[in-house]
Amino acid sequence: MSQKSLYIRVICLVIIVLISIAFFMTYQTYGNWQFALSIRGKKLLAFIIVGLLTSLSTISFQTITQNHFLTPSILGFDSLYVLVQTILFFYFGQSPSHPLLMFAVNVGLMVIFSVTLFGFLLKKETQDLFLLLMIGMVLGTFFKSVSTFFQVLMDPNEYDKLQGKLFASFSNVDVSLLYIVIPIVIGIVLLFWLVAPILDVFHLGTCQAINLGINVQKFRWFILFLISLSVALSTALIGPITFLGFIVANMTYQWLPVYKHYWLFTVAALLSILMLVLGQFLVEHVFHMNTTLSVVIEFSGGVYFIWKLLSERGKTRE
């Protein structure tokens, strides 16, 4: 793809995203800008944060695993989030007076568990990709089973509160947490941007990266920590969205056939924000809040995942 064509595609996507955001913010406000900024502005800020964290972490994870079907969520991160939430509610209950403490504990536990989990899985990845996927799904099922065990023993009132935390929601985002997360997100995005040239080398393969002087093992642990922190922040902030990263990453690869992560990160982030904005618009004004954004994305992502598997299988047979 020529540089000119690349710039045209990115600029067109930026324009589409800006138009969608403007339409989302102004539709049926009837001149009440204070309402738009206070209610929809909070959602838009959450869209941007989640879009950035999800897209950058998914593309980086797929690069180091060298597989476009694997994402942190598919390998059990969402099940891990449910387990952490369930254990916290079971032993400590919900603490509305300390939302920041609960948020910090959630993020900390998920980062520790996920770094350990993914570190083990990445070691297995060099031997057998199917073993990696199988172990991740088995562990996800194990986490769900343990979560169900604790949920059965919980007080019904606490269980009701827990259910509200286990589904992704942009409507109940704590604004105070957003302001705390923003500096962390900026730092994470800058770090991803700095390591983008090294991720470019990983497209050549692990052996080529080693020959070019990259400490693969050390870099993998560093990028693994960034991925875990990104997904933990996103999940703890609004809840699990399993297929968002998979959708935007694979759409980016198809729409932008380049290897440079500067461009991949940019386009994936824009697509992620666009999908969240349009999805929330459908939920509010088409489905009239009879469903949630996470349900729309999970359904679309599941269909897209199956289609992707079947299309790749067809290409292999040919």
C-alpha cells in the first residue's frame, strides 16, 4: 500500500469517528448541552479509554503470540475478572465508600494473576499453539466453576450487587475513577508507542528478532505486563467485553495491510472508539435500552469469530 493511500484511509477514518462522536453527543439533546456533557461526555471518555487500552493490548498480544485469533479475553481474562470480583464480594462485600480501593485491588490482583497465567501460556506457545488455546480455555472454565461455587454460598443481596458488576456498563462509570485512570492510560499509550518498532520486528518471527539483537524473553515480560495492566484497567473500569479487541484487531489487519504498529495502533484505536460509540447509539435510540452494549458487541464478535474461523479453514483447504 502506498503512503498516500495509507494517509487517505486514516484521515477518512478520523473524519468518520469525529462525525459519529458529534452525532452521538448532539442527537436529541434539544439544546441542553449541560445534559450532553455530563451524561454522554462521561460515556465518551470511557469509550476513548477502553478503546485505546483494548485495541493496543490486543494487537500487541497477537503480535507476540503470532496468531490473530488469540486475545487476552479469549484465553480466560474475563473469567479471571469474574473470579476476582466474586471473591472480593464474598469475603469483603461491596464497599461504596471506598470505590478507589476496590478498583485498585481489582487491578492489582488481575495484573498479578494474568502475568503469571500468560507467562506460562506463552512458554507453551512455542511448542504447540493448540495446547496454548486449550490450556487457556480450560483455565477459563476452571475460573468460572470456582466463581459459581462462591456465588452459590453468597448472601442473596450481595449476589444481586455482584451481578451488576459482572456485565460491562458504560452508564455507571465512576467519574472520579476516570480522572485517576487518564494519566495511567496516557503513560501506557506512550509505552506502547515507544515499543512499536520492536513489535514490528516480531512480525519476522522470534528467531529473526533474536538474531537482530532483541532480548525476546525480557521484552515479552515487559509487553505482557503492559497488556495485563491495560486489560485489567479496562475490565475493572467498565466490566468484561470479550470480543471487542478481536473484532477491531482483525478489521484493522484486513483494512490496513501494513506491518508497522504505529499505523495498526492508530487505526485499531479509532475503529474501537467508533464501534463503541455506534453500539451505544443503537442501544439507546434503536433498542431503547432493552439490551446492553456488551451484549451487542458479544453477539457481533461471536458471529465474526465463527465467520473468521470458517473463512480461514476454507483458505487452508484451497
